[in-house]
Amino acid sequence: MNQSKYKRVLLKLSGEGFCEAGSWGIESEPLKRTVETVIELVNLGVEVALVNGAGNLMRGSELTESVGVQRTTGDHMGMLATVMNSLALGDALNAAGIETRVMAAAGVTSLCETFKANVAQRYLSQGKVIICTGGTGNPFFTTDTCAALRGAETKAELVIKATKVDGVYDSDPAKNPNAKLYSKLSFATVLQEDLKVMDHAAISLCRDNNIDIIVCNMMLPGVVTKVVLGETVGTLVSNQI
């Protein structure tokens, strides 16, 4: 049996992973694929925490630019949208036999419990999957920052950022066919060159807490499992480079 390189990981899911490419909302097939990925990790003995975005449901910045919705209002709307994704994923995991707890920062206590680091760590040590939702509970912070923060609070060894691209490039691969894919980067290089891995607050949190980041393409079957098995996939960002 293959053995995981990591005991506890935080998986950061893009909101777009809840729907097919070019679509919108929460769709069953992408949700099933995410559930299958988490099951694979659990079967390897990995303790799994998740944070998801909400780009499949709304983008507050677009409302700010188009109709004048305040940034703080848009951010709070985005937090609520992450809760919608998390509730769907939590129920789907529970239905598949994976005991899951949805823990929110945004105070949605009638729908899910409030995130507490010590409780989250206990759930993980008991083999439960936790979904950390509602962002950090504050505007002006991204779900990437939430992922780094929750990774530190749950003592994760690794943050996996599952995106639509194969890793970190030196320029936008959609615009530049000659864009270079990095296999490894230091946190210092990411910050100095302003590479688009995660926002600077998230990078700094992971650097200061010595939590590696691996950026990979969630659309490729089995890629997240390969990451936890220690295979060379995507881009590794670490203090040890």
C-alpha cells in the first residue's frame, strides 16, 4: 500500500472546482470528483482540512466595479457564498461515509459550528474531515489567507492549492505560450518577484510557520493524491529551497 508523505494537510479548493469549466453554481459531477479526491486522501491515512473559494457563485469585486457595492459588503457576501459551497461539500462527504464537520468563522451558527483551533485539531486527530468556511470572518482577506491561517491553526504540514493551472509560472500561460513553469520556489523569491501563487499575507503566514505550499492542477485526475504521496507535481514553495 502506498504511504503518504504527509500526516495532516490543508487542501485549498478553488470555487471553480464546484462547477464545470465555463459554467456557474454548484454542479454534481465536479462535486463528486472533489469527494473522490478527499476519500483517496482519507484512505491513505491523511488528516484533511479544507478551505474553499466561492468564485463559482459570486465575485464581490465585480459588483463593486459595476454597481457600487462597497468592498466590505462584497467581501461579506463572498464569505456567505463559501458557506454555501462548504455545506454542499460537507453533506456530500458525509453521504459518502466520510465524517465531516463544517466550521465557520462568519458566525453562521445555525448552519455550522464556529471554528475553534483546538476543536478542529481534535476532530482531525479523530479522523474527521473539517471544512473551514466563511473566510477569516473579516473583509479585505482572501480565502488564500484563510487557508494559510487555518493551516497554521490546525498545525498542517502542507497547504495544497488546487487550481486550474499546473503550478506557478513566470507569466500568464493563457497569454504567453512560452511561460515557464517553476518546479520549486522559495518563499523569498515568491515575495520578491511578486509571483502569483497566493497573496502576500498568505505567503508570509506559511513562511513564518514553516508550512510548505504545493500548487497543482485540480482538474487532473489523481493529482492531489500524487502530491501527498510525495511525487513531483506542480510547484513546491518552501523555506528549504
